[in-house]
Amino acid sequence: MAGRALLLTGAPGTGKTALSLAVSHELGSRVPFCPMVGSEVYSSEVKKTEVLMENFRRAIGLRIREMKEVYEGEVTELTPEEAENPLGGYGKTITHVVVGLKTTKGTKHLKLDPSIYESLQREKVNVGDVIYVEANSGAVKRVGRSDAYATEFDLEAEEYVPLPKGDVHKKKEIVQDVTLNDLDVANARPQGGQDIMSLMNQMGKPKKTEITEKLRQEINRVVSKYLEQGIAELVPGVLFIDEVHMLDLECFAYLNRALESNLAPIVVLATNRGMCEIHGTDFRSPHGIPVDLLDRCMIIRTQPYSLEEVAQILAIRAQIEGISLGDDALPALAEIGGRTSLRYTCQLLTPASILSLVNGREKLTAEDVREASQIFLDAKASAALLLENGDRYIT
């Protein structure tokens, strides 16, 4: 996967960012997608290359399969036991929690630590939910609602799962999706166990040490070992850097080196610049990007939308916002969108619909659209107005 990069180039408003969002939806929740803007790297507290490194490692996923000793079943009882506070006062503390679990083969009651009760509350576990509790770490995972509680409704918010089979106490393969940055952060807090879940549980604790290059190399070595043994599977994600022309030579040099690594995501860059200077230098280059990095990229040009495409997008946007369009409204909006920009026309929908209601109409008409466009100026009209009346403004 090393060295794969795409560059989206095109004028403003031609759908570069929309394409990246569509990619993230297509990939789904299990494939890492890390969006960022070029200006995010500039900070007085963190080095530029450190920001890029963190985002690179957020975009590289690891799917780890481990055999765990767990207690799994449908919750039949969830009773916290309270006692007087040993430190005095009027309040009570939870000494332990009794959890009843049921499977197709039997039931079991567990007496668990108060810290596990906090995990049960965080997972919003109730009686009737199917959960599993790891025997070693005490980590709690809510799988879903037992299908015994399913109703006749066709559409519900709950996800129903069947009653677990076998014994309550069993060995089970646990699939854990993490990113390399998750492992970096977890290992930067040197406390707790060495398995993946123990490392993940450390993420909620406040103490944090610096993530050094030596630590990352050690994590890479362990990850490579997991990959060779077949315990883990690498899931290369997508790192999307918008406004990439805002990066400087130091960042571009880092990107060149990072793309050569075996642990590298697919990098998608986007810019709306033509021939311009590389940020922080006097060198002019296409899109403000050094030629050696451009040579690594597959360059995709985005074209302006046609009037038909503008009309289709505006119709979808109006439907999402719940705006009823008259027969003459959509052609008028498309004409304004072709003359100005799609972004301006999308923003014009809401004030135009308000004007339509003020004028006593249930549907948006071309007259409402034209009235709104005269009140709210687009960028080109505003610039022309400044040129005509420049002497009236303070310069």
C-alpha cells in the first residue's frame, strides 16, 4: 500500500470535499477515515510533523482477533449492593454488583467489582440486554437487546440479537478494531496489562506521556509480529488533507517519506490553487505542491457542474430541508447557480423559502428566488459593487 496518493484539483465549488465525504460513507465505520485541513498543522504547542504523524496513524486500522475468556449471556438481574461509606458521612457506596446471565444452556450469577458496575452504566446495560464481560480485564461490551424482547414493529432503534449458545463462562474470539494512534496513546500511559483490551482501557485515564519515535517504532514492531502470526489484519484507511497548498516544504518532505513506509494509508489531497508559490517560499509550483510529491500522485480534475447537475443537487437539497418548490423555482435556482456558484444557491434556499412564507405562498416560486438574490449578494456581485463604489469604503 506504500506510496498511494490522489490529488483532487479543481475550482472552488466543484465537489472535492463532497467526494471525500462520499468516500468515507462508502468505506463504512470499520475502515478508518481521517479528514484534516492543511492549516491544522500550525500550532505553537505541537510540531507540524507530529500533527501529520498522528493523523497518518489515525488512518491506519488494525483488526485484532483474540481468544478471550468471557462471561456472556442475557442479563436477567442487575443489582448493585450498597453499604455505609467507610470514610464517614451520610452517603453510601457500592461494594459490589450482582449480575445474572442466561444462555440457552443455563444461568449464572456473578458478583462483580464496583468498577465493572461503572462500565455497565457507561454501556447503558439493562435487564434483557445481551452482554459479555472479559474475565481478565473486566471490560464490558453490550452486544444488543435479546430478541425475546422484540416487538411487532417494523422499525425500531434497538438491535436485537439471539440468546447466546453454550455455557455462560466460555472462550470466545473477540474482534477488536483499533488504529495505530489508539495504540500509541494507550502505550504512552505505562500502566495496566499488555493485551489489547488492557491498552484500550488505559485511554480513559488522565496521565499521559510524550509519544516518541522510539515508542512508535516499538509498536510497529509488535504490529508486524501480530501480522506475521495472523493474529491481526491490517486495514489501511484514508487520510484526506483539504487545502493541501497550506502545507510548507517541511510538511511536504515528511509526506514524501511517510508515503514510502509499509504502514501507510491511502492519502487523498485536495486543492483549488493553480500555479502558485509553495507556502513559506518564493518557489512557484503547480497547485503549490513540490514536483517530487506531485509525481507520486494520481491527479483527478473536478469539473464545474452543468445546469442539469446543479438542478438535481438543488432539488435534493430542497427535499432534505423540507422546502416545497414550485414549477418555476428550480429553473430559476439552477440559472442563478450556473451564473454564481452552487454554494451560494444552496444557501439561498432558506431565505427564499422564508420570503415565500411571508408573501403567503406555500411553495417557493421564481419570484421569491429572484427577490432573495437581490437582498443577499454572491461573491462576484459583492466584488463588482466594491469596484463601483470603492470611494465610499474605508481603505
